[in-house]
Amino acid sequence: MFTAPRSARWLLPVVLLVVWLGIGGSLGSYAGKLGEVATNDQAAFLPTNAESTKVIDAQRSFRQEETLPTIVVWTADGGAESKVSTEQRGAATKALTALKGDRGLVGSPSPALRSKDGRALQAVVQLRPDLGEDLPDVLDDVRKAAEQVPGTRAQLAGPAASQADLGDAFAGIDGLLLGVALASVLVILLLVYRSVLLPLVIIAGAVFSLGVACAIVYFLADQDLVRVDGQIQGILSILVIGAATDYALLLTARFREELATGEDRFAAMRSAVRRSAGPIVASGATVALGLLALLLSDLTNNRALGPVGAIGIACAVLSALTFLPAALVLLGRAAYWPAKPTPEAQKSAGQGVWTRVAAWVDKVPRRIWAGTLTILIVCAAFAPTLNSKGVPLDEIFVNDAPSVAAQESLGKHFPGGSGNPAVIIADAGRVKEVRTAAKGTAGISDAVAVTAGGRPGAGKPLVVDNRVRIDATLQDAADSDAAKSAVADLRTAVHAVDGADALVGGYTAQQYDTQKTAEHDRGIIVPVVLAIILVILCGLLRSLVMPLILVVTVALNFLATLGVAALVFQHVLGFSGTDSSVPLYGFVFLVALGVDYNIFLMSRVREESLRHGARQGVLRGLTATGGVITSAGVVLAATFAALGVIPLAFLVQIAFIVAFGVLFDTLVVRSFLVPALVRDMGAVTWWPGVISRRRKGTSDAPATLGTERMSTDA
């Protein structure tokens, strides 16, 4: 038989390495360019079929130009009881009028209006919505003009100011987030593996895969095929770095095992790839398909995350199965220097600890699974207390954001919904009836039609295509539960006006619709994701009982994590609620990523069971994979925790849920609950695989654990 020359065996790894180095050099910069095609305009991520979204479309007919409003708030400097004077009101109007014609402004600012308590003024300045990076400079001009009013303190609130603060929160996300994540991974790998080159190789593979993923997403976003905002951008970076590192750890651990048996580097890598590719691909498919299930959502930001995240996972798998094998083959044993891949080194690297854990699981499996199951159930009991009705405006930013402080000042002196009215679009012939119905609704302080001048109140209503716009001012803060309840009642009231064909939108209605849509999405996406995972596990493990055990345990881990999060958010971090998408994101990441570790464990358990029997298979599998899976869990938890450097409640909450849930899953569910259940249930866990019973006369003692055999068609 023809045998390829020894030199030819070096060709493929060299070519693969050169290709990846070229990819890294040409596409790596896209990891820092993704912000160029990202949008932080939250209106672009509303439910597609919601009533509030239809109102946004209808509102465009009532404007000569699209605008982004900012609300200027003045409060008297003289103390809590000080009032603004008529002169100060005139000065405020004059200061803003002087801005007319400045870059970025649309039309003339509104006159300054005094609050009923006489202690504050407000005015609205309309800005162009396409200012992009120039928005902060334009707002600075508005702020400087407003500060010219003597004896007052000027602040900026409203959509424009909030958008600028969001931009500040995401400023430097590319460098800061990536730097924190990679530094965390590097430190953990150095501490765990005590190798000089291996952590650098793993990180290089993760960075290369992120560069490819970002380049693909950049192209798709530039062609308007996918949407990206700062949150999705941050999650993509963390997801790719974490997943690529996890897959790399599985392969490098298997390569080290094969080298320890004395095989040469090429044979060792062939064996490592053959035995690792199945679990890695199955793991990647689980996460990618779980993310793609988000396409079933009616929330645009959920649908956007689906394909973007799936692209990132696919790139992580590709890097782990091409770049990493090439680099490890070329380095050989030097990749693990100063450690040496020997059986003794394997034990000193942590298998001794997991041998003791496996012995404990073998000795008292029922106590272990009963105890860990009790802990999970107790934690899960608190899950219903997690409030996912939305994050109040004053909690959106973890730090003190100027727009939030301005909104608080506005709410103290004007109706809570000032600047964020409920917008009603109705038939022009039913204006009076709609206004009457709106003003008679609990929680609504006033309702006025927008006039030809573009402002509510003075003059005749502006009629466009026989439709009018009516702004209803809410009595409570626009992001409060009371305001959302008022919007629901307002819809009921105006819908009941015959012939009005009324629609209710605006900021509060958008929050209400988003919340209701998120609840609906969870009812659809959760069972779909569980079904996807179940099918993949059945195909990989060739069993029905085992996949059910794994799916139930990771789902229970998710509920337990939500229970702990509910307590931590409320009593430690001071959050009164979470964004409505947080539970769904947490479910997709935790369940899909949690199954990853069970895939790594149980695929090895199945392999060992085919050789040594079901009982010893779980013990050998736990011993062999305990160290690498624990390391992978710690790395993934650390990378997701890096999201906490972005001062937004949404990302801080996601960071905690995923980081804590992954550690809980890795250290409790995968290490104790699942192995103990499999050990206690025995061969039935692999049903309908065929496992012969113990031969007559054999012992149950650990020394004879190899007497159960699994048939090769299991």
C-alpha cells in the first residue's frame, strides 16, 4: 500500500495555519469595525406587528421631517421652594430661539413652559435623527445655550439625550469588552494548565474566529440583512470567545491524552479529532440552532441575535477543528511546555481529584442526586419572584446617566409622562370623541391634538389622509407599571369610539407591547429549543432516556438560576426588575450552553461504557472529563461576566445569569447530579441501547465494575 512521505504530513497543518494567519490579518480588524454598522435606535427593535409599531409608521405622515426630540428642563437654583420668574422664562425661550438654524436642529424650539408648581421650565428641541456621531456635539450646543439662563440649572432629557447616553455606554465596547474577556481567559488558562504556549494558541484561535464572525456580520448588516446594536455586538464577542475556548479545551485535553499514550503527534491528533469532533459539532449545533429559534420571535432584536449568534458559533467550531489541530500538530508536545503529556502528568493535572469525586458518586449516588436535586428545587422556587416587566428608566444605566437625572427632574415638576406622551392616531371626524374618551381614562392628565404647526394645542388639528394625531399626557412616569396600565385602559377607551379606528402608541405603549410580545415569545421559543436539544442529544447518544435526563436537569438549573438571580437582583444589586427579554436570553444561553458540558461528559461516558460497561463508564467518563469541563465552565463564566463592564442593567443581568448558571451547571449538575443519577439508574439510562445484565456470580464491588457491557449498536 502506498504510504505518503513523512514530509507530506506537514503540508496540511502548514497550509491551514497560513490560511488562518491570512484570515486573521485581513479580517481581524472587523472586530473593531462592527460598531460602524450598529444602531442603538431602539425604535428599530420593536415588535413588528404591535399596535405601537403601526403608530410609528402612521406618525411619519404628520411630520415634514423625521425628528429626534430632546427636552430641556430648567429648575430654580434657590432651593426646593424657589420658583422660576417670568424673566427667566423669557430668557430660556430666547436662548433656545437663538439656536434656530444651527446644524442638527429641525424647525424652531418650542417656547419654554412653566410647571404648575412654578419651580421649573421645559422646552422641546427637535433634532435630525441621522446625526450619528455628531449627536453629542449638537446636544452640547443645546446645553450651553440652555445654561445661559441665570439662576437656573439646565438639564437635557428625552429620546435624544437617552440615545447619547447609550452611545457613551457602548463607547469603546470593542476594545474594553474584548480586552477584559481575553485577559480573563488568559489568566484562567495560565493558572489551570501552567503552560506558556497553549493559552496563547487557544486565544489566537478564539480571536481569529471572532474576526471571521464579525466580518460576516459586518457585511450582512451593511446590506441590511441583519440588525446589530451595542448589546448584540457585546454578546457576539463574548459568545465567540467563550465557545471557541471551550471547544479548544476539549480538543487540547484529548490531544494531551493521546500524546500521553506514546503516540506520535500526527496519530495523536487524528485520534483526538476523531473522538472530539462529534461532541464539538453537536455542541455547536445545539447552541446555533437554539439561537436560530429566536427567529420565531416577534421582537426584532431577538430575531437579530439569532443569526448573528449562530454565525459566531459556526466560526468558533470551524476554528476549533481546523486552526487548533494545525497549530497543535506543528507544536507537538512543546504546546504543553513546561508540562509533559504523560499518564502521571494527567493525574497531577487534576484527574486525582476527579477520581475521588467519582469514587464518592459510586459509593452514595442516591444521597448525592437527592441532595443536589433538593438544592436546585429550593432555588427554583424563587424563580416566579423575578420581575421581568421591564427596567425603570432610572435603572437602565448602572452608573449615573445625565438623561436619567434630567427625566427625574422633569417628573418632579411636570406630569410623569411629560415628554413621552401616549400617541393616538385616529379618524379626523372623531377628534372630539377620541379626546373625550382619552381624558376620561384613569391615568391620563390631558389629551390634545397636534396642530399644523407641529405642536399640540393651539390652532386647528393637522389632518393628513383624514387622520389626526392626539398626544395624551400620562400622569405617572412613562416607564412605570401604572403608566402601562393606563395605556392598556386608554386603548380600550379609544377603540370603543365608533368610526375612530384609533391606534395608541408612544414610548409607554412600546414598552407594554414589548413586554407582552416577550411573554408570548417565551411560550413558543422555549419548547422549540428544548425539542431541538432533545433531537440532537438522541442522535449523539443513541438513547432516549439519557437525553430526557439531560434536558430536564439543565432546564431545572435554569429555573434555579432565575431564582437566585431574583434574590440577588432585588436584595444585592438593587434592581426592581429586568428587561422583558432577559429570561428568554438567559434560557437560550444557559440551556444550550449547559447541554454543552453534558454533551462533553456523556459522549465520553458512552465511549467508556462501550469498552468497560455502563457502571464504570460513568465513573471513567467523569474522571477523564472533570478537569477540562470545569475549566471550560470557569472560562465561559468569566467571559460572560465581562459583560458587566458595560454600564447597562440589561447586560449586567445577562452577565450574572449566564455566569452563575454556567458555574452552577458545571460544578453541581454536571459534576454530581447527572453522574449520580446515571450511576443509580444503571443501564436503563441508555435505553433503547442494549446492555446485558451482570453475569451471574459477579460482584457489585467497585473492583468488578467492568462486568456490565454495552453492545456496539447501543
